[in-house]
Amino acid sequence: MAEFRDAAASWPVTESVQLAGGTVAALRRDVVRMPDGALVGREVVEHPGAVAVVALDEADRVLLIRQYRHPARAMLWEIPAGLRDVAGEPLLVTAQRELLEEAGCRAADWRLLADFFPSPGISTERLRVFLARQLTVVPAAERQYVRQHEEAYLTVDWLPLERAVHGILAGELHNGVAMVGILSAYAARADGFAALRLPGEPETPSRL
């Protein structure tokens, strides 16, 4: 019987050319040797990755933020999330920072919900989604972060977890990271979140 566990792997790259660069992502073209020896070109978006947070309060309401996403031309309800843009920063610290900056909250209890590649056919981006509970709201006067650009216009609200799941299945919510986080939290709640990993565990499959 097959072992249903993803594993790190790397087929040989015979050539790699940088095509374009930006402030967040870059584009390169790799020539990859297939197992039969054939050479094929593959475009790769280089992305630093991100973290996201499903924040649940005592009433099992999930914290959502509504933000404009220009590539999608849409106002999307999402969970707090942010780039891994601080070199050497532990992912839990990044998640804690994003929860405070975007939603003005801190959490005393942290667990891991999911590690995933949102678009592995073209991008190196990987996401780690945390579950945050035992929340406290930080008074506005104690928040030092100043929102800029799209973040300056985001709104924050709370939605019962069951209603959020319904919104996903009904086609009302469309952010992929939020879907993974909310559905994972809903499934993990069945045993009181006992099966969830601790927040410091390494990501798998490991980077090569």
C-alpha cells in the first residue's frame, strides 16, 4: 500500500534563467531533465512564502479581515496573513506580528493547522497556517504599526466558524488561504484540537 506522505525531491535542472524581478516575487525559467531524459522548460515564480492565522474566540467565532486584492479585482474576506519578509524570524513570531498588526489581537494558545503550497505548479510559495486561541484585544493606543496602502482600508469582523464553513461551500468566500485555515479548524475542533501539532515543528517536506 502506498505511503500517503509528500516527500522532498528535485529533478536535475540543466539551465536556469532569471526572466523578471519585482519587490515581492521574481520569475525564472528552468530547464528540467525528466526521468526519461527529455528536457522541458518550466517557469517558476520565486516567492518568499507567508503565514496565516485562524483566530478563534471563546464563542468559536473566526476573525476575518476584508481587504482589496488588486490582481483579483475583488474585496475578499480573509484571515490575517503576511509575508515571510523578515530574515531569520521564526514563523510563529511572524504570525503573532501579523495578528497584532492586522487585527490588534494577541493569543495565549497557538497550534499548527496546515502547511501547504498554494500553487505548486508554478510558484515556490508555501504557507503555514496557525490556530490562535485565548485572544486578547490590544488597545489602539498601544499599537505602533501604521497600516499602509490596501491595509489602510481593511475592516475586521467576527463570523461563527460554522457560518464561515457554509460561506466557503456556498461559494461566498474565495480566499484560498482562508479556506484551508477555516476548514482545517472546523475539522480539528472535533477532538478539541488535540491532534494539532505544536507551533515550532519544522515544515515538511523540507526545503532542498
